[in-house]
Amino acid sequence: MTANTAKTAPFPFDAVQTGITLAYRNNNFISDNVMPRVPVGTKEFTWNEYSTGERFTVPETLVGRKGQPNELEFGYEQKESSVKDYGLDDVIPNDDITQAANSGINYSPVGHATEALTDLILLDRERRVSNIVFNEDTYATGFKETLSGTDQWSDYDNSKPREQLLEALDKPILRPNILVLGQTTWTKMRQNPTLVSSILGNSGQQGTITKEQLAELLEIEEVIVGQGWVNVAKPNANPTLVRIWGNHAALLHRNRLANTQRGATFGFTAQFQNRVAGQIPEPKVGLRGGMRVRVGESVRELVVANELGYFFKNAVAG
């Protein structure tokens, strides 16, 4: 067989490792709550962008005794997109696997590698979603503002986050139902006297509020706080950890029933098939060879209605 006709077998993903990666959860990550996953049948897909105006333009609805109802056709613009593959490998010497099996300890180097690779893939996704949601360029004109000085919610003497949030909630044509915050923003907000006073009914100088209490005050479904960290240092340099979700805030309309063809929502994540994992012999590693472990997924984060969100840049002092 010539080099031009040789075929490479697909990577053998297996049920055990795939089960591990599917079961793995990092509770510090919020991307699936902010931009929920929507299944797509192929790696390339289309999604429909509906016209906002026609849903608020009243047609003639009166029907005569022998007339026919006015017939409408809702227009939309069909857009094309495709998922991207994200994956990582780890190579484990067979000596490590053998010693773990003989140690009497319930530990699998392959299973551990699968979990570690999954965590890093999800960390990368968390950063991608944060870069979308906490980016002022994502939002339509009139649906974003930058806070500074006494307007920032970390200024406990002058800021008015309650009024600003309530006013922002009324601007999108579909009211936002989630508030996304970075941990730094939330730490400052939950101590802000105007919010403490509104919720706890005291002077506002003592106490802190919960996410559930703030959601009830704003009449939204959920307050979501991103707590994750990421190392931004160059390879082999001393780690420099920063928050994935910065000192900002975003109000978003999230529709968990929306998909690529119908339903209004700020954004979603198209996902082709499930996350996969597997292992394959790697003979060039160590004296006795090893195993190559691979984890990956095929997804694409999309903002499909940027007028269904409102962004506060620098909500608190960084």
C-alpha cells in the first residue's frame, strides 16, 4: 500500500473513558448555565435569525363573515456556522499503570488523566464564554455602559446598583432573566448598603445578601457567579492566576428551550454529539510503552440575539 492510499484508523473512543468525562463536573464553571448547550445533527449547521420588528407589528386581524384571515409568513435570515473541535492528549507510561494496579489502592492513572484533561477543556470553554459575555463589543448599541468612579457598585456611599439594574432590565424587548457576575463583582455587590437595605430592611450598614435574595429583588430566575481562575503566564514561567470572569456584570435573556431553528435567547452553544474520551497504545513512551489518553468535544458558542442582553463594564473597581 502506497503512502497516498494508506488509511489511518479513527481514534478508538471507549465507553468507560467517555463515561468518566461525561460524568465529570467542575462546580466553579458556569458556562453551561450562561450559554446552554444545544445539540446539532452535523458539524456544519444553520441557525435562524428572526426579525424583531415583525413580531411587534400588528397586522389586520378582523375577518369578515365570508372572508379569510390575513395570511402571514414570518421571515428570518438563515445563517451558517459550524462547531469546532477542542481536545487534549496525555501519555501515561505502562509502568505507572501497572504499579497503580498492583498498589492495592483504588486509583486509575488513565481515569485520572481523563478527568484532568476534561477539566482543562472545560476551563478553556469557560474562558471562551467569558470572553464573549464580558465583552462590550458583543452587545448592541444602547445596551451597554461603562461604570466609573462613584457609579461603580464598590462605592458604598454613592452608587445605586438597584436602580441601575432595574432600569437596564426594562431595556431589552425580552426581559433578561439571569444576572451574570464575576466573583469580585459579587463580593462587592452583596455588601452594597443600598442592596442590603432594600433586601434586609435595615440601614444597610450591616449584613450581606445572598444570590437568591438579589434574584428575588430583581424578579429574575437566577444570579450566576463565575468563580474560576486561569493562569495567564507564559509556559514555564511562574503562574499568574487571574479570575476568568472579571469585575463586570451582564443581564441576559436565557431560553433553555431555544435551539438553532426557533426560540429567542441571547446565546447558546451548539454541540455536535457528546464529549468523547478514549485511549490507544503509545509504544514510543518509556521502556515498556504507554497509553495515549484523549478527551475532546465539538462545540460552537454563538450570540444569536445581542439585543437580549445588557452589559455593565467595570461594575466594581478592579
